[in-house]
Amino acid sequence: MRRRIKPIVVYLFLGFLAVCLLYSHQKMQKAYEQQLTDAKNSIPSVSETSTTKTTKSTTDEDEFVLKPIIDVSGWQRPSEIDYDTLSNNISGAIVRVYGGSQITSSNNAAYTTGVDKAFKEHITAFQKRNVPVAVYSYALGKSVKEMKAEARSFYKNASPYNPTFYWIDVEEKTMSNMNKGIKAFRDELRRLGAKNVGLYIGTYFMEEQGISTKGFDAVWIPTYGTDSGYYEAAPNTTLTYDLHQYTSQGVLPGFDNVLDLNQIAVTKDTKKTYEKLFGKVTSKN
């Protein structure tokens, strides 16, 4: 016959376990709060007169203050954006013009032709407020022929707005030889007249698919860390890149939902690289 455990012993044990769990939770919460504090403090520089995170170039005699750079598409509805306020809190916008040739009728952000539903409103609104605008296309071609066709549609719709840069967003494997397909997309853009063509790609996907950045005018990479909404650290990569998408959970005045936020690579001269991607700095920036 087993010895009966007294209730008081059980209660004491459960109480002790509860205290341990509470202590562990508080410790983890404190560590997380410290992580966010460290993330905020790791931002290169903060403007005391702005309500948003800004970085400063230290390589120019004249101070250059860089506000966040956003990328938007039809998923960010124009009717939900206060463009006056948002424009005052950013230094540039990268607008999706083409969502890929495999778009279905159930997609709320792009037409079945692949053209983004909101790109015209986004570009017009930002340019009206003197915000430099670059454009991007999400690549979904399943062959060299389809990649070239996507490039033509992208350029046809974007070129009338004279964007500062054309970006090819590559996130999905749609061909056995993705490098060949992306090269065809880029070369078709150049043939049509695009002067500045960049590549948006994750470093892991790039290595996995053997995609080369050679031949592109700039490289834009996403690395989020904990995706806290703040800049946390420079990407852990040896790849030479120009633009860093550091969160998908950014919040800025003028839009009540979250945004992708980007900044110039901390390894590059801020002002020089910004002007490469968005044109000469004006007093607004």
C-alpha cells in the first residue's frame, strides 16, 4: 500500500511551483523590455525635434537627417492614409506597381493583370507632396518569356511617373533557374529604358536559388530580428547592400496600421546612398 501524501504537502509544492513560474515570467519580461530598450538605443541617431526615428549622416559637413523610407502597395488603402501627415514623417516611398502575373481574382490589392490597384493614387499623392518615389514589381514569372512580359507591364505602368528606381522583388521560386529568370526581367527593363534597377531579396533565398546580385545598381534586403517595429541591428551578412528593410511592424503618424520601414545600410554613406536611390536631397528631407 502506498503512503498517502498529506494535502498540505501538495499545496506547498504547488505554491512553490507557482512562485517559480511567476519569477521566471517576470525575468523573461524584464529581459524582453531590456531588448527593446537596447534596440531603440542602437538606432544610429535620433532627432529630438521629430516624432519618428531618424538617422543622420556623419560624413557630410551639412547635417542630413533621414526619416524612415516606406514601401506600400494596394494592401495599404489610400482611403486609410493621411498623406499630408505621413509624407511629413518619411524621406521616401517605394510603391508596388506590379504584383506578378499569377494574381487571381480573389486578390484585393491587385487586378488579374497583375497591376496594383492603388499604385496610381499612392505615387500621385506622394509626388504631389514632394516625397521621392521609387517603384517595385513582385516577380512571379514561370519562364523567361513570362519574366520579360512582367517587366514590360511593370515599365509601361511605372515609367510615366518617372520613378527614381525600379526594384524587382524576388521572394518565391517560380522557375527551376531563378537566376536566369531574374536576369531576363532586369535586362528587359534596361532595354525598355530603365536606368536604375535594383534587386530586393532575402540573403537565404538568394543563396538557396543561386541568384546573383551582379548587374544590379542596388540591393535591398529584409532582415527583421524580432520584428519589434524598431531598428535592432545591422544584418549579419557579407553581402554588399544599399537598403535594409528592418521591420514589417512599423508605426508612423498618418496611417493607423503597420508599415514596412526601411533605412539606408549603416555600412554606407547615408546621404550619398540616399541620393543614389532617391535623387538629390532637398530641404524637405
